Amino acid sequence: MSDDLDIRHGGAIAVDTEVLRDVGHRLALLAAGLDDARAAVRRASSLLIDVSGIGAEVDLVALADGGERISGLRERMRDASEGTLLMADAYEVVELRAEADALRLVGGAAADAVQARLDRLLASDGRLEAMSDWLIAGWKDGRFDGLDRQFDPGGLLTPFLMGGAAAAVLTGLGMLRPGTTLQGTADAVSVAAVRTRTPDGPPTSLAGAFTRLPTAPGAQLTVERYTLPDGTRQFIAYVKGSQSVAVGGSQPWDMRSNLQLYTGQTSASYQATLDALEAAGAEPGDRVDVVAHSQGGIIAGHLAMESGYDVRVLLTAGSPVEPVLDDDQLLIQLRHTDDVVSSLAGGGSPAGTGSPDSFTAERVGDPIRGMQDLVLAPHQMDAYLETAEMVDESGDPRLTALDARWAELDDAVEITSTEFRAERTG
């Protein structure tokens, strides 16, 4: 993996805690095996030392030294096992804290059960609370690294960028928590198909998925429909980011929709996405996965949390929010630390979200200061495509879950890709 790319399960979580715990147990087994080896060497040494003339054939000093080296290695393995298991517990404390905070918003027995698990874990080792505090503090200190690297000739841009990130943290608007639903009624919108094609098959990589965002003039989203051999249908929606800096007008993917979505209101762009899915043949309960950039990331989050579709995979780039998803939903997020739009997610959750295979891939999108920073170069899709390619090349084992998803669609007997253009009409 490139030194420029950081792939993590969550804000403060580097790996899945169960995987880390498995490593700890394997190290303990290795230490036990070394213990047996040391005992065998000692037994051999004690037997040979009484054999007359054996010193000419066997270096008993070297044999004894070998036993001591095995003993030292065993201690190092034992320490590594204990440290790894302790770190897994510390990561789990971070996860349980985040889960408890989220569940308290809806209340009930689930929140109490998580809190009870957290209390038991903290009571098991007095070091865990301080370690989890350290992990969260480190994440908080570094989550907006990069925003101060922008081209800023007047000295006013950096405070503005950091102010947006701080506001996201204080308001909590960057997290779509369990039970979150959009409120109000969307502006009237019309949706029309502008181009239909037949792809060769499903995407075969993360970068390949993002290249399927619509390219037809004026189109804001694409819906692929896969008909499987048993007659069932599954869908992938590709949703673009903002297409206009206006606040109102005929373009639904504008700043008005951005503000509405970020503050929890139904936007014309969200309604248009629902209408496009319906026009493509998707029905409530159907499998619909989502690939999205920027504003499309907010739309994707709400599709996964409240639309009635069965959303199992979300791929987002530069999204201003992070949805709190179930453990059977795969969430892969691409983020740039110098992307002001991505910073509106407030750094996301310290524990991550979604399935154990979910992860966030993060890097500095545009390390060179220049005029391009004024047009948000780190937020553009071209920069995120480079990041997606880096993830594909990283060999991260969690990508196998995404590969398995694409493989499910390889058997489709019919694939239709339709690009849609929406207009606000009221």
C-alpha cells in the first residue's frame, strides 16, 4: 500500500477487532509451541549431559544456549499476544462507546445492553479507558490534517475551511444516525431517461465503479438493472455530486439541495433519485447498491437507511456525511484530508460503521498548493479516481467482499444501463 494512503475500519479503528483478536490468540498458540520446544531442548540437554563422551559429538553449550533463545522468543511472543489482545479490547471499547452513543438517541433495551457490555469490558482491565481515550484523541487531532495546506494568499481561506469542519463536529450534522429520516416535501421534479446502453458486465474494481457515473450531457444519475437467471432483478445506482452552485432553479443537484439534505430535509435531488429508480423498474425490497460522489453521498446514505430498498453496498467519494449502517451493509468511503466537502462529515465515527469489511481510504488529495485549491481540486472526481485506483492496487483483504458482490452479478442474463436527467419544476 502506498505511504500516502491510509485504509482504516473507522476513525480510530485500524482493523476489525475480531481479526486483531484472532491474531492475538494465534500468537499465544505460537508462544505455547515455543514453550514445548524449550522444554524438549532442556530434556535433551539433561539426558545428553550424562552420556559419556557425548561432548565430542554434540555441542552441549550451544544446545543450552538454543534453549535460552527459544525461551526469550517465547516471552516476546507472549508479550506480543497480550499486547495485541489488549489493543483489540481497546478498539472494542471505542466501538462500544460509539454504538452506545448512537443507540441512546433511540433509547430502549439495546442501548442498555451495549452499555452493560462496555462497563464489563472496562472493568476487566484498568488500562482500557485511558487507551481508548488516547485512540480517540489521536483521531480527533488528525482528522482534519490537510485543510491547512490549501493555497491561501490572504490568510482567510484556512480559518474558513477549519470553521466548516468545526461546525460539522459541533452540530453533528455530518453523521446520519440510526432512525434518521428526511423531513418535509421535496420541490416538484421531473425525471427523463436520456441514454440507455448495455454494459459488458458489472464493475470489476472500485475505480471501475466510479467511472460509471453518468456522462450523458445533463445527466445526474445512472441506474443499472441486472436480471438474474431466476428472473429476479438487482440494481446499482450511480449518483453524481453537485452540478450547480445556484440556490434554486431548474437544476436539482444544486446548493439548495445540498443545504436541504445536510440539514435533514427532503431535496429535489433525493426525490429525483427515487423517481429514477422507480422508472428503471426497482420496487421496494429490491436490492439496490449505490455508488456516489459528493452530494450523491448524502443521497446514498438516506437510500440505505430509509428508502425501503435493500441497500447492501455503498461506495462514496468526498461525501459530506457518514451514515451509521448495519453490520450487513458494506460501506467503502474515499476521503481526502484536504477536501473541505468531505470535512463536513466531522471526521465520521471514531469506531467506523457498516460491516466488518467496511473501510475508509484516506489521503491528501492534492499535496501541491496552487490556484487549483480555489476550485476545490481535492474534491473533484478525477482526484478521487486516483485514490480508488490506489485502493485497488493496495491488496487490502477487505476488497474481497466487494469482489464477491460484483461476482454475484456476473450471472445476469440481461443488463440495462439508463442515464437520467432531472429538472426542478416547482
